[in-house]
Amino acid sequence: MEEKINKRILFISQYFYPENFKGNDLVFELQQRGYAIDVVTAKPNYPQGSFYKGYGFLKRNFEIINGVKIYRLPIVSRGKGGKIRLLFNYCSFYFSCYFFYLTIGRKLEYDVILTQQLSPMTSSLPAIWFKKNNKARLITWTLDLWPESIIATTRIKKGIIINWLDKLVKKLYDSSDLILVSSKSFKESISSKISNLEKIVFFPNWADKIFEENIRKREFPNLPNGFNIVFAGNLGEAQDLSNVIKCIKIFKNSSIVNFLFVGSGRFELELREETSNFNNVFIYPQHSVEYMPSLYEKSSVMLLSLKGGESISNTVPAKLQTYMSCGKPVVAMIDGEANDVIRESNCGLVANAGNFEKLAEFIEELSRMNSTELNQLGKNGQVFYKKYYSRKLAISKIETIINSDYFYQ
């Protein structure tokens, strides 16, 4: 145990508890296993765009949660998610990190720097400063590909900005001693940016502990009568909800099939407007994770959708592992590795990205299945999850790496 405590770890991410990201599980579990771990993060404001209660631009800069020291840096909140506001949000975290590094960070000592590389990837660049200052080992946990994500979700396809981002990504990967990838498909993109392919390690997402152990803290309101298709999470452009709406229109007059959306995001307003006259569409505001096990248990089938395109389809949405861990059948409209996982595990039915007509066929097919057939699909997914994706397996993998001699050579 003493050896673990002597291994000091710094976790850097723009997003951290009480925001709901996988880094929370990793940090708190490592702390419970005896590691001294600190966090550098921003004031929580995702996804609603305003600071969480009790936090502010200059309010609550430091706190200790479950034994973890957390340095919270001032940033411009996301607001309503406009492009200019998001740019200020991203840049403010980077510059706050730099100020923190100059005033406090350089005095802190660590053996391992671990950064959760989401969007924007610039939020992971400060990890390089801490690595060099401490002569520490750097682990980059890649959950989003850049600049591919920018190319796929914006009108910027090439030019100075893309070239600049590509150079920043290469710098981060070159500086990393280990690159964890949440999707096997990420390896191809990353391997084109580095020379040492051995430092790329598959590190899949897992479900939150509350789902793995079916901890029901709060009850979600009763769902409408019928066959309930539930989509939970971010209601954004990448989720291809425009094609989901086309699918819903096929069931507009259905008295059996209902579509339920629980979450928020930039596409929420359009979703509400497009389905306002539908009697079988129910949109709930975002609920805290404590409500979700109850929601999933009451649902008939969980819906997963994502836009097509190479960079996006390389991503395996974390909600897929969550659905599987809860033993719920899945109906999906998605390409890439997630499509393969659903087929291999036989946890549901999956159409290719954008194929809303096939999605509708599969929903109709599932609605005609009896409870035994649906439960078997859910059980298939749960067995597959426990074998390949469980939280303890993933974090034990990190622990093995941190304690291995070769990692420090």
C-alpha cells in the first residue's frame, strides 16, 4: 500500500464531478485503491451552460471530495452553446491552466500525469507542461479524435486551422508515454500521427457504478403505457436526431410504440418543435444519474443513434456500455465499431447510420417480441459487458500499467 501512496497522480480534464464523465470513476476508484491523486479541472457548467449551484467564476476554487484534492479553475461558462461562447469557454480553460501552472502547478510533484482528452483537445495540452516540469510519465486517454471531429461536425474541412490542430494533436501524442483509446478504430487514425505504435492501448468505456450494481437511489416518474423506446443523454447534432425524427414519423399514428427522450442539448429545441403534434413522443428534461437505473428498468428498449462519417463512426458512445450493463435490449442506427459490438453481442438490432427506414423496421420487430425474447437480448448484452467492459477490469488495467517497471524506463 505504501508504494501506491508514493505514486502521485495528477488528473487533468476540463470536465469533472459533479459533471458526469468517466474520469470521475477512474479518479475516485484509484483514490480508493490507495493512490494519492489530485485533479485540475474547470468550474462545473456542462451540459446546462451555467455554473452548478455553489460554484462561480471565482467561487470555490479548491475542494476535497472523497479524499481527492481538486483545483477548480475559472472559465467562461458554455452558455447556450453558441460557437463564439464555446470558443471562449475552451480558450479560458487553457489560459487558466497556464496561469495555475505558473503560480501553483510548478510547485506540485507527481509521478504520473493523466489527461482525459475530450473536446476540445486543447484542454489536454497543459498535461505536457506538468510532464516536463516533473519529469513524469504522461498518459493520454483519448475519447475523441481531433481534428477529425472538427472536420465531421463543422464546415471547416481543410486549411490553416485543420493543419494547426493536427500539429497540436501530434505534439500531444508525441509527448505521451501511453495513449489509451476508447475504440479500436481510433488506432488507425492515431498510428498515422506517431512512430511508436506500441504505446497505443485499447481502453474501452464502462458503465457507471450505479448501473453496474443497479443502485436505485431515486425513482423516475412512471412512463406512458405501451412499448417505450428510450433515448437518454445528449440531444446534439452528432446523435443524428433529424433521422430519428423521420423514423418517429412512421409511427406517428401508433397507439403502441412511444418514443421518450431524457436529456438536453443543442438539438433539443428542434426536436420539440418537430414532434410537438405527436401523441407518442415524450421529452423529459435532463435528470441526474441517480434517476437513470429506474428509467432504464421501466423502459422496453434503449435507442442509440449517431451520424455516419468515418471520424464519428469510429466512436463507441459510452451509453452503449451503459445500456448493456443494465441488461436492456438495444435498437440502434449507427456505423462502425458500435455496430459491430451490437451484432457480436446479439444485444439488439442495428441499422446503418442514417437508415431511418430500417430502424423503423427493427423497432416494429422488437415491439412484436415477447418479454422472454426481449429479456434474452438484454441478458446477452449484460454477459458481453461483464466479459469485456466492466469498470473494475478497466481500472485494474490502468493500475497494472502505473505499477509496472517498464512504464518508467
